[in-house]
Amino acid sequence: MINKKINNQGMTLIEVMIATSLFVLLFGGFVEMLLWANHGKDVVWEQLTTQNEGRKVVQDFVNDLRRANFSNIGAYPLEIAQSQQIVFYSNVDLDNWLERTRYFLDGKVFKKGITKPSGTPLTYPIINEVITEVAHDVANATNSVFYYYDQSFTGVTDTPMSYPINVLDVRVIGIQLMLEEKPNVSPAPFYIEAKTSVRNLKTN
């Protein structure tokens, strides 16, 4: 008869420590993977929100610009035409008055300023300008936001006017925004642009 030696010692302390270490490593990797996946989802969601904000402000800008006209005191429809600032007169709230409308880039924030006419005689007091933030995470930096085209613009060639801009020569105005929620993190920056003619600008 053969006697079998039975080992009842179970796992040694070293084996328990090794098993525990492996479990901690695997669990830690799993948790880190979940955190990165959730972070990626948040980045994409934030980028989509930024893109929607950009689309809306560009559409609002185009709508406002199409309504540009001579102000209530007779000022020319387009007052200032710069690379990162534009000022024109437009009935943005569809009341009985044309507002002095200013779009401009301030750092990474795209803003809109509205000045209503008031007083007797009627004026546009800049001190009463109401400024709102309309787009964030703008990454244009020193690059132009606004582009201006004269009567030679055909829609095929895309060569804007050179600065300084003579507002009397402008017929078409373009806007381009580069939006980036988190620099150096995917997805890539989002570009949105549009052009529109202003029917009430001077024609030769």
C-alpha cells in the first residue's frame, strides 16, 4: 500500500503577495483605461458643443450683416473693417431702429457689442454698448477673423482686400473662426467660415 503525502499548507505568504500585486496591477490598468475612455468622451462632447456654438454665431453674424443699412443718423452701413473687428449698422432685434453692431475677438472669446441709438438729437453713445460673449475657445490668435472683398470678387477667386480697408469699396465680407476646446488634444481644431454680400453697400 502506497502512502500519499497530502500538502495542507495552502498558499505561502509570498504567493499571496504576488497574487495580490498582480490583481492590483490588473485592476489599476482597468480603472485607468475606464478613466481615459471617459476623458475622451468628455473631450469629444466639449468639442461638439464648441462647434455648435461656432455654427450659431457665424449664422447670426451673416444674418445681421445681410440686414446692414444706413444708420438712423445717416452713417454709412459699414463703419469699421479690420482683421479682428467689424462694426456695421443693422436692425439686429427687428425693432424700429438700426443698432451699431460690433463683432470682435478678445483673446480666445468672440464677442458682440450692441449700441442702440438714443437722445435728442439721436446719437449712438458707445458708453451704452452692451457686450455679450458669443463664442469661446477661439484659436485664431493673430490670424484674421474677417475678410473683405471688393466688386471684383466673383466667388471663384478668393483673394481678399489688403489692409487698411476702404469701407466704401467693400461688397462681400467673410468670417472664419478656428475653434479648439483643448489644444494638443484630439480631435483637430474645427474651422467654420462663411461669406455674404451686403446688398445695401454702395454700388458703382
